[in-house]
Amino acid sequence: MTQALVITGPTASGKSALAYALADRFNLEVITVDSAQVYTDMDIGTAKPDAAQQALVRHHLLDIRAPTDPYTTFDFCQDARRAIADTRSRGRLPVLVGGTMLYLKALRDGIADLPEANPAVRLEILEAAEANGWSWLHEELRRIDPEAALRIKPTDRQRLQRALEVERLTGRTLTSLQAQGQVGLGTSLTEVAIMPESRAQLHQRIKTRFDEMLNQGLVTEVEHLREKYALHDALPAMKAVGYRQVWQFLEGDLGFDQMREKGIIATRQLAKRQFTWLRSFETVKKISMPSLDALLKIDAVANILIKAQ
């Protein structure tokens, strides 16, 4: 079983900085665990690594989807497995860096073996939604897979579309496929989480970083996205923290100061959810700050890094 290192933690905790410090000393590649950094042209609001950082160490799973094309947890698991194998084939250590906890859980614990997305079937479902409404499609799901219909709200377009897509592609319901078993990862994950002791200091870093994003041109970035792509506010890309609030500002639903305040609050709420996820990860090793020394003192980390020098 191959090995990989995970560096995770709440937003603005210093995950990327720690990964780059590690890359200075060890032979590794970064596999991004971020549900927004997968999208092209979404750079400022996702805190995507810049050109210099990407030149320092090879990155995987950046800029692999258009913002109009939803990226699922299953997509991530497939892509991450391939990236891990690819990295290992070059004799390097895969280091998974990011804070999308659902991705990490699915990668570690397994996920149902579902068919890949089919553009033709997705278009067929979207056309049905435009003609009849998403509530009508939810009623269709209720008829064919009542258990999934209980879990998926009519307003959750991405999951509703996926459940119908799976049934049309396989002839079996999403519920039945999920119940038949989980696909294992085949990789041993050594998970380390940066867990800041001072929530107040983390909140200040979140505020500072959001203001930096605004100063760097986050509003202009979203304007360009709206011009380049056929976006709407129900897409997962535009539901991402920061992007959702700027969208509302550009629609005239929020003033600039309101947008800024709501963006900071939403980022703090994201961090709170990430803390909750991490407390449920029983095998994760915790450090209080993005310290390379603290990371290297963890025996399980030291053991796998010896081979990556």
C-alpha cells in the first residue's frame, strides 16, 4: 500500500506555507484538496498558488474544470488516486494539501463506485429542468429513488442532477449503488491538521486575508468570470465563500461594505465547520501552528519523509 501525507486545517491556518517549507527539504509533489481551486480563472478568491509557488513544487488538481462544470467528491477521489499514483511513479511523496474535509473523508474511507459524468445525459436533465422546473425533476427522483429524494432537496440542483444521471446511466438508483459497497483508496494516509489554539487570531487572519483579496481585485475577477462564462448563482463555483458575496454585490443585492462583512463572516463560518470535521477525524495528528519543526517531530511523518529526501 502506497503512502501519502495530508496537511489540512481550517482556512487561513497556514497549510500551503507549511507545504512549501516541506518542499524546500523533501522530494514531494502537492495534490490540492480544494473544491474551488479546481476551477480555472478563480485565483484570487481561492488563494490559489501563484506562478512562483507552482514553480517551486509540482501541483496537481489546479485549474482542471471550467466554473460552469460542477466538480464532485467522486471526481476528486478519482483524480486524487491518479495523481497519487503519478507522483509515486516518479519516486516522489504525494502531499495532499487543503481544507475540503468531505474530499479527505471520502478519499480515506472510500466512496461508492459511480459512473463518470456524462455531458449528454447532464444536458438532457438540464433541458428537462428548464422545461418543467427542478421541482418536477425532484418528483421524478422521488418516484425512482425515494430514499435519495429524502436526502436531496429540490433546490440542491447539483446533487439532484447527479442522482438522476446515475440512474439513467446505470439503470440502478443512487441509493442502491451507494449501499453495495465502497471503493477503497489503496493508499495509507498520514494526516496532520493545523489546529490554531487562538480562534481570535485565526479570525483576524481571515479578516486580513479577505481584505487582501479585495485589494488584489476579487471584484474584478468575478466580473471577468461573469463575462467569460455562462454562470449562474446556483453553480458550486459561485457558491464558494467570497464569490457568493461578490456575486450578490454585483447583482446589487449588497453594498460593498455589506459584501465585505458577509464575506468575512462566511469565511469564519467555514473555519468553524472545518474545526468540527477535524474533531471527528480520529487518526489525525494535530499541531497548533504551521511549524515545520512541529511537523517533523511527528514520528509517523518522519517515517515517510525519510524516503522522500
